[in-house]
Amino acid sequence: MALGWGIISTGLHPENKIAPAIARATGAELAAVYSRDQGRAEAFAEKHGAKAAWHDLVSLLSDPKVDAVFISSPNSLHAQHGIQAALAGKHVLVEKPMAMNEAEARQMAAVAAETGRQLMVGHMWRFDREALYRRDAVARGLLGDIVKTKGYGIHKSWG
């Protein structure tokens, strides 16, 4: 059974990256899309093969074919939409930034934990060319000893 994805907001990133990625992924399907504009939702759904198009977020979150949502709404709505989705029983992948502040992010994480839903921020550089170069440089010892600090992560130990 395929994982049914719902996309919240039909902007350029979902248009160019997310919907095509869902289409190529094994075991995934685009179940529904949401836009404040019903015509835009329908056009997006038709282009990308979504089963449903909604202009009402509650309808998308109530859709039993939607197992998980990708949130690409305006940044100020990420926390609200993520919390609503988790409370509706959906797993959440939210575009960066996760929230507008730490309190919102913590609330999102707490609701996801309480509801047993997965919450993830769609900002991964693991396979980015520059990230791979940096990882290789660290592994080869080109940067010296890398140590964890109490501050912002890692720094070079010049010892």
C-alpha cells in the first residue's frame, strides 16, 4: 500500500521538486493538494496526478487517503499547519524554517510526540556536493581535530 502524501500549498518548490519526487518514489502517491485557491489546487492536482484538490485545509487533513503532509505554506503558518496535521493523525514534513521561533518548534515537536506522528524538517544537505566535500575533508583529517563545544556545534582544535 502506497504512502499517501498531501501537499499544503502549491508554490514553486512543490511544483518543481516535491510533486515530481513523490511521483518517482516507490511506495508513494500524491493523494491530495491544498491551496487557498480551488482553481489552483485543481490545476496542480491535474498536472501532478493528485487524487483530490482542496481549498479547505480541514478537508485535506480529514482525507483518509492522506497519511503524511508536506508543508510549504508561508513560513508564518508552518507551526499552525504542522500542529493541525499531527492532531489530524498525519505525519509531517515541513519546509524550512520549521517555525518562526523556538517556542513554536517545541510545540510542534511536543504535539508530534503526543500523537505518535513523525515530524521532520525538509532541509537536508547530506548529498549536497559541498557537504560531501566537507565530510570528506573531516574524514581525511584536513581540518584537524573536530570537537563538540557547548556553543554552536563544532570547531577546529588547533592544539
